[in-house]
Amino acid sequence: MSGLGLDAVAETVYVTALTRVRWRIAELARRLDLGDGQFATVVDQLRADGLLVASAEESGAVRAVDPALALPALAASRVWGLSAGDVRPQALSIAQLIAAYQPPGPDRIRGLDEMNSFAEHLVANARREVVMLSGQHRTGSYEFSVPLAEAVLRRRAQLRLVWRSDLIRTPSVAAHATWLRIRGAAPRIVPTLPTTMLLVDRSVAMVVHGDDAVVNRTASAVAPLCVLADQIWGKGSPGARRQVSPDHTLADQTPRHHKVLRLLADGLTDDAIARQVGVSVRTVRNDMAAAMLSLDARSRFQAGVRAAQLGLL
């Protein structure tokens, strides 16, 4: 398989890592018969690219991030500024790997690594809304993952987060709350939560019990959980606000190239895009030329189609 935006060795390591929930580093290196130096370099690069993360259960082990979440994010970071001959993500190759990697739809999930992987898969396929009720903070848990939140916001789906009030005292959680607020997805705070839950598109709910979880898919099971989530959301407060510059809005946090491409896909003219983004028409046209090069597109329309296929819009 090719076209993921990775070199051949990195792609092999990532695809192999997807075959298990987690791998010990030495075990994965032996499986692929790679030297220590080369393997360490590849693993470091895959970590930097967001394709491998540390296991939440086993020290020194790694877990492959679900391709439906990781590959569009990688494409979004790689697609701008590429030159002819650079390794570029290809929409078809990404779609093929995502289609090939379809984890089983379990009714029960055991362990935080498996829980995180399943949450990534659910969120990556969300179309309208993601709701998270978080009653505890665990290092490496999906509830406080920047890539998960980015995936929802990049597609302009609704992200509703409710946290138990004492969580905000944790410095890393407080920093994440500030980041979310800047992105226009501030969490709501409640004194207590009856459950920890991930609810996607009001059709699938993962209810967490300690280190395990139960997955609900039937309408009779999910409907009352939707009602509960709505009630809790309605009772939540925005919590204490850190001082945030008024210039730090969601729009300002979105790269200009992405905004230009998104507005073009929405049907706006170059002049209208320039006015909305606050740049010259020439800059808009330069951005589109760069997008067409990076997306290997022959027209603006084709660039928009490929950007959508890569999950950039």
C-alpha cells in the first residue's frame, strides 16, 4: 500500500502496529526485523505524526491511532507546502486503509487502550455531534485528547463536553479547557456526574465502568442516554474563565489555507473569500495554487473534492 504520506518503512511499521491493540517496542522491532537505530527513528517520527501514541496501560508500549482519525489529521498537516516529488497523502490510499481497518463492533470493551481505540473510531466517523461526559481524569484517556477534539471541529460537527468540577483543578485539564474555549468548544462543568460516557451522533453510546465499557447501539438503549446527556448539559456551567485575548477566536486558530479552501468549497468567490479572511485576492489565488499543487489537482473543483476526501473540510 502507498500514498499515506509516509515513507515505505514508516508505513510498514504503522500498518503492522494496527494489527494489535498495543505493542512492546522491542517486540514490534523483532516482528519487522528492523535495526534498533532505524526502528527508533521511525517510531519517533510516527509519534510526531500522531500515528503512534504511548499505551495508557503498559509502560514502554505503543498503540497505533485509528487510521480514520490519524490519517486525515496527517493529511491536514502535510498537504500545504509540499513540492513536486515530496511524499504526499493520496485520498484513495487513505480511504483504502481506513476501509480495510474496520475494528470489530464489540458490546464490551476491556482496558483503556482498547477503549481509546474504539473512541477514536467512533469520533472519526461522527457526522453531527459528539458528547462526552467525563467524571475522572486518567493519563492518556480519550476524553482529553486534542486530536479527537480537532477531528470533530475540523468537520464542523458539534462537540459537547461536560466535566466534573474537581477535574478542572488538574493543570493539564485546565490547559485543555482553555484550548477548547479558544476553539469555541468550551466544556461545561457540573458538581457530580452519574456516569462517564461517549455519545456519537445520538446513535452509539459507550458507557464507561472503571477500566471497562459497555457499547449501546439499539435505539431503546441509546435514547434514554441522549435524554440524560441533554439534561446534564443543560445544568452545566461554563466554569471559571482564564484570561483569553479577544483575538483568539476559532477562526483565528484555523490555518488560513484551510479557511480559504473551505470557503471556496462553500461557493464563495475569490473577492468574497478575501474580504472574509482579511487578505488580498492575490493571496487567495496563491493559496489556491499551492493547494492544487499539494493535492495534485488540475482544477479548483478537483482540489475541493480531494480535500474533502482527505478529511480537510
